[in-house]
Amino acid sequence: MKRLILALSVLLASASAAAAQQTPAGVGLSGPPVVTFVEAGRLLADPSNGVVQRSKTLVISGNQVVDIRDGFVGDPAHGRVIDLRDSFVLPGLIDSHVHLTGQQNPNSRLEEVTQSEAAQAMVGARYARRTLMAGFTTVADLGADNEAIFALREAVKAGDVPGPRIIAAGSAVSVHGGHGDANGFRADVLHLLSPESVCSGPEDCMRAVRTQIRAGADIIKITATGGVLSNTAAGLNQQFSDPELTAIVESAHRMGRQVTAHAHGVDGINAFLRAGGDSIEHGTYLDDQSIRLFKQNGAWLVPTLLAGDFVARVASGPDNFFTPAQTAKALEAGPKMLEMARRAHQGGVKIAFGTDSGVSAHGDNAKEFALLVRAGLTPLEAVQAATVGAAEHLRISSEAGRIAPGMPADIVAVSGDPLSDVTELERMRFVMKGGVVYRAD
């Protein structure tokens, strides 16, 4: 703990110095001026209605939007004026599934046993800034060392580290030996790496949920099925028993937390939804019954198409760094995810934007938009999934997803029209979070 505090102290000092050097005068971590006028040529303030307004001025006081006025009426005598007259302005984007404290690479397995919690927090700070600069002002981090991610969350909240607002799960609740537990190391190392959130049996799984909430989890993430990147040949099917799933969901809901499940196999997807789970991450092998359960429960799907695309490309490429067990599962699941999302969308399942970044590279999050469009969503629907939809899914609609008086001033801008070409969102040119400008190309 002392090492983590010392490391974060160094990190906070260096982040503040870096921000002072890299952001325009009068903006950045030092805080916004009293009033800011953002003149927007095109404005998609509320993606739920898809209405693009022309020639608007956003009036921002402190960290909140206080008014939206007709015309370009910024007044330099009374505040700072930001000229986005030639830009398309929309709410800060939301990624419902990231892993900020790491990123897949040829040394990933070595890093599991060489990186301290302090090192992971520093890595997370680097990737948090990269994610923010890509236009994502809110993320849900769904699996990381408790101490590292909760410290990073609080540092971002305090304004000491540049990054998106973080909704953090901490360690995933997993079965012994399953996806989310340590796998593929010798027995004495496994004992050290296995997190407290690993459990067996309904009572023990209730304990794991409560332990995570006590540690600071905002949301409970579980691994209902096997996973592609766990180094074990345990498949992609259901790993928790039905009674364990019920115990997890009920104990989390009693303590005011929603539960989201990593789930590939249809047996695990449907069992979790029958247990009352709130959302599914991935959903690779969902079927017609799954779609009925999603709609019956009002549950959300987070398709993470970028992760499927990434693992399939690595596993089939000349520089594959996955283990044999990982490779087999990547080649099996990755190519199926696009068709899964198409089927879910056609079936009327609610879709929230999420990338599983940390599998793919942080900062590439916006590449998910084009994949969603390939799966049948319109560009507007893809934008809605990353704004109003993700906000509803994460239960933060009063804090994110729209630009409106009384809402935090989380605002991004691109040059072109993302409702015509959704890849415009891969070329972010302006990022404001909470009234503070972090990017102004």
C-alpha cells in the first residue's frame, strides 16, 4: 500500500506537469475559467432524437452546461470563447467495457507476475489519458486489480490524473480455475495470483460479491462462461452453476449494484439472464431464447466487436503471441461476433457500446463504431449506443450521454459528419470533460 501511495504521488505530479506543457494556455488540469462559450457549427445535443442543430453556442459555467443559445454569441468580455463553428459537436462518448491497467502484448503473461499494483496504476494512468484523448469521457472498467483501478478512479475524480470518469468493477467474480482466475502457472504461483473474488458454491459466491462491494466496486462483473484469453482449455461454455448465478445476482442487487456477465456460450448467457442479470458482455453464441430473455428482462448487450476482430486477427496472423489454448478459442469465437450483433440488433436487443479495450489497443476505441455499422446498426444508432444508450445501461443518464443545461460539460467534436461516415469519430479533434479542455487540435 505504501508503495502504491508513493507511486501515485509521483504520477500525479508528473501528470500535472505534462498537462501544463501539452494543453493550450488557460485549459487543462488547472481548471476551467468561470464561463466558457463553445460555438458549435453542428450540434447533436441529444442523440436519442437524432436532431442536428446548426449555429449554437453552449454556455458552460464551471463544470456544467448552463444554457444552449441560438447563433454564435460567445462573448470574450465575459469568458473564454471556443470556436467549433466548422465542427460537428456531440456528447462525450462512453465505453461500457475497458481494462485500463493493461493491454495485450507478447509479454502479457510475464506482466501478470512482474507488475505490482503500483505499476498497474501507472500503466492505467497512461491508458486513461489515451482513452480520454480519443473522445471517451466515461468508461466502465470491468476487470482489474482492486487496489490499482480504485486508486486510479479516485485520482481521475480528483482531477489529479487526466482520464475519463471511471465506473470500476475491480476484480471479476469468477469460479476457481475458470476465466478470471489465474491459470497456467505453477501451483504456488497460482495461490498468490488468485484474487479474493474467486469462489465456489452459492454461499462463497455471495461472499465474493460482498467482498468486492466492500473493496469499492461500483458494478459487479462476473465471468459466467469460459473466456478466450484465459490460458486454459476449458472451453467457452457456462462455468458458474445456476444456484451460484442466482446467489451472485441477488446479493449484488440487495446491495444496490448491477451485475454484468462476461459470457460467450449460450448456456451461460441464458442461465445468467434467467437469474436476473443486468447485462451481457460479448454474447457470442446467443440464440432466439437469449433474445427473448434480453427483452423480457430489459437487459443490455455489450457486443465488444473490436475485441473479437482483434483476437481473430492476432490468432490467424504471422505474429501470433497467444498460447495454444488462447489461439484455439480466438479462432473459434472471434469471427462469430459480428453476426451475433447483427442477430441481436434485428431481434430488438438493447445494445450499449463497449470495446473490451485492453484486449485491443487503448485509444482505438472508436473503431468499434464501424463494426457496429457493419453489424447492421445505422451510424446514429451506433452513436446512441455510445451516448444515451450506454448512459442508461450504466445508470448514469443524469451525468452523461447528452448535452443539456444542468449536465456535466462532457463535449467532443470532429470535423466531418459521423451520421454520414461514422469513422469520423476515429479522428477526434476536440475533447472537453467537466468543462476542462483536454484536446483542441
